[in-house]
Amino acid sequence: GEELWWRGILLPRQELAHGEKAWAVHGVLWAAFHLGFFATDFLVLLPSALAYGWVCQRRKSTVPGLVAHGLLNGLAAIRIVKGILG
């Protein structure tokens, strides 16, 4: 849902307002959104947030963001489950 909202709905609207540089505005805002989870997330996520915005804007598709976000969250979930199960 996060990808569909951010890259599928918000990014196209930001393109109307910011043109070719929408990906940069979008990336900063998406990284800032994660401040609500952990204070350090902004700096950690900013490079990937900018990359997601750039790739999705250039490709005119949410698919690259969906795949990358799914892989990263999937890897984190595997680490958590392995830690719980030992």
C-alpha cells in the first residue's frame, strides 16, 4: 500500500507541480515520512528514497518501487523470524 500511495498517487501529482525534479522532492518527503517510525530513518533511507523516486519517475511505473521495497522488507522479515526462531 505504501508504494501504491507514494509512487502511484503522490509522485504523478508532484510531477505536475515540480516537473523533472519531482523525484527529489518526493524522495525527501518519503524519507521524512519514516521519521515517525525511528528518528534515524531519515538519513538511512534518504539515498534509497531518492533512488526510488528517480527510477519510478523515469520508468513511469510503480513496479520498480514495489519490487525494491518488497525485497528489502522481505529480507528484514527473514532476519526477524530467524532471530525469533534462533
